[in-house]
Amino acid sequence: MTLADRRILLVIGGGIAAYKSLDLIRRLRERGASVRCVLTAGAQRFVTPLAASALSGQRSHTDLFDREDEAEIGHIRLARDADMVVVAPATANLMARMASGAADDLASTVLLATTLPILLAPAMNVRMWQHPATQRNLARLLADGVHVVGPNDGAMAEAEHGPGRLAEPAEIADAVERVLSQNGVMLRSEPRGSRLEAPSAVGAFFETPRAQPGAPQDDAGGLTALPLAGRRMLVTSGPTHEPIDPVRYIANRSSGRQGHAIAAAAAAAGAAVTLVSGPVAIPDPPGVTVVRVESAREMLAAVQATLPAEIAIFAAAVADWRAANEAGQKIKKDDKRRSRGLQLIENPDILATIAHRKEGRPALVVGFAAETENVVEHARAKLARKGCDLIVANDVAPESGVMGGTRNSVHLVTPDGVETWPTLDKEEVARRLVARLADMLDAQRRTGG
Ligand SMILES: Cc1cc2nc3c(=O)[nH]c(=O)nc-3n(C[C@H](O)[C@H](O)[C@H](O)COP(=O)(O)O)c2cc1C
């Protein structure tokens, strides 16, 4: 019983996935937890308090001004008499109310009054999830130390596809276990950037320290912020596809895993992240605005449209060349003239273009160098040639397994020297890199650079 004697307050929001919260009650109880439910008015349109009570074995709560409820167990006791609060499904509306500090019904009042760890399991239409307002609210809530599991990627109602599905009840129960197992650590304040966990994929788990009353104050007298709170970050990721004709293209083996992990780690560190991604087969990282592109030229245009940003990380494997004459129709096998030799021309150099900007250059420009030989030597030359602040150099020789793999061996090359990291999961590389960039940005600020 992994949750033996744990007390969960489950807030059920008014979304179509509310029925899954009933399964969640069952799963939490199977693991030994006791569950008490609060239902919003919206939730009661989808599931009944009676069903929640029957499954939890405890009376469910719905009304802030219920005389009996308030006499028996008031909203402040509800907010205290548990080990953690889970919101599932967390609707867009409930997230907005939480982010703004509203307390206009029992659920939002309890959520504002509690100092317990809070885990949100958002579920909504993909456009609602991707709306800048919801992403702003998510960033605010993460910065407040709320934990988030999901949403997952997949087919949704209204024949749409994308992130927005409620995480599966078992995934939510797993996330509850993780939060509770770290609870002692989580409630203590930690040095900046020391324990950020990077979610690597949609459905992953954001782990951020919950700002607590009494936590250390920053220079401005506010609670200590996440290391990149309020910063704008641009990340490119994945390969580019350079069309030869309408059905063929030039590509490379980049999976996008490293770039996506960096975007996720930066979002978990509080940054507002835009990820410009070439075609990849991995899910969008949660809490990140994703712009999808195909070719190097589209990527450059998207990057330019995204700036300004304080940090720009160019992790995409951009094709150096493209077909000089893209055919409007599929090239036929017997087209001797075209099939004899493919003419290539150079693509724009996105990293150098941005790093050499006179105006609007990001304070930190980071390039990636994928090399198959003389990795550090080539990276040093690239740093100077491209005019960036840092190169993350990695060996992508086939035997290294880096391209398309889950681990990476990198060297950090700056004008000050070279630092070699051990082979790490791409998520860990992302976390360390984000923490390093936050420090570099701080150092630049202090020295007025
Ligand atoms: C059929 C139907 C399904 C809905 N599904 C969702 C949903 O999955 N996620 C969401 O955020 N809102 C959804 N809504 C809108 C919410 O019910 C609405 O914003 C409500 O005010 C949420 O209240 P609450 O957050 O206080 O529970 C849905 C509405 C209807 C009518």
C-alpha cells in the first residue's frame, strides 16, 4: 500500500473528464489513501456528489455557505485536514481562478486557503490548453509551486488531436506518490535552481518547489522566485526537412529529444518558452508554446517572429543545404536531367544570423555543435565564427548513439574554456544547462553586461 494512511483532498472540476475522477478515487483508495471530495458546481453537471461519496466512503462537499458543512468541517479545516490536494480534472476556469487568487466557491476558497502541496491534472480542449491565457495561468501556478501532471496528447472530443486529455488515473496516482514522497523536501526552501526536474514529455510531471510563507525573500522582498521566472526563452529543436519535390525531402536523424527537454526544463524553471520545432515524432513539452516548421527558412522566419527573448538556444539540427530547384511536381524516375545530380545551395545560418544581430540580440545565444570527429576543436571554431556565448558540443558519430538516443555526452565550450560533462540522460543535460544559463544571466546582470 504505497499511499497507506495518506489523506487526499480531491477537487473535481467541471470538465468532460470528471467521470475519470471517480476511477481516480478508486485507484487512490486501492493504494491505501483516504479520499475526501470537493465538487465545483460545474463538476456536479458531470458527476454527482453521491457517486463521489459512495466511492470515497466519505461525505462529499460542494457548498461554501452550507451551514451544516461549515459547522461539521469548515472550509479551513478542509484545506488543512489532508496530506495534499489533487485537482482532477483541473479545468481552464479553475486554473484561471487559482492563478488569480479568486475564492468564489468552496473549491477555489479551499485551494487559496491551503498550504498543502497541490497537484493539478488539467483537462480541456486542445485550443483552450494552448491559449496564451491558459499558458500564462499555468506558468503562474508553476511559479507558485503547484505541481502538474499531464495533460496527455491524443484524440479529443470534437475530432481534435493534441495535448488536453486528462492524465490517466494511474498516472495521477503515481504523481501523488511522487509529491508525497518528496513532501519533506518540497516544503523546505531550496537554493535557486538546485532541484528542478525537467518534464521530458507531455504527461510528464512538473516538480517545482512550492513557495511557502516564511520562505527566503529575494532582493525585492518577494518570495524567492524560480531561476528563470519572468524570462523569455526561445528554443529550436528537431531536424529540418528540405523539400526536393512535393513528396521527397532531405533530412537528418535528429529526434528533437534534447531540444524538447531543454524547453521543458526552462518552462519548469519559470521561463516563458517558445519552442520552434522541426518535424518530430515526440509529444510537445507541457507549458511551452510550440511553433511547428518544416524547412530551415521557415525555422528562421519563426525564430525572428518569436524574438525578443533573453535566452535563445539553437538545438535544432538545421540542414546546411537544400535543393537548389525544388520541383513543383514529383520528379519522374526517367527524368534524366533532374535525377542525374541534385543541385544544392546553402541554407541561411540561423544561429549566426541571430548571434550577430546588432539590435535585439538575446542576452545569451547558445548553439549546438553536432560533430562526428574533433568535437571540441570544431566547437571552439564554431563559437568564434558564429558569435554565440556558449556551444554545447556533442559527438554524434553513429557509435555514440546520441542521435535519436536518450543520453548525451556534451562539452560546454565558452570563451573561458571547455567543461566536459559525464554521459547523462538528455533531461539531466537540459536541467543542468538551464541552471547554468540562469546563473550566466544573473552574472551578466550583476556586471551590467
Ligand atoms: C459538455 C461540456 C464539457 C466541458 N468540458 C470541459 C473540459 O474538459 N475542460 C474545461 O476546462 N472546461 C470544460 N467545459 C467548460 C466548463 O464546464 C466551464 O468552464 C465551467 O465554468 C467550469 O467550472 P469549474 O472550473 O468551476 O468546475 C465543458 C463544458 C461543457 C458544457
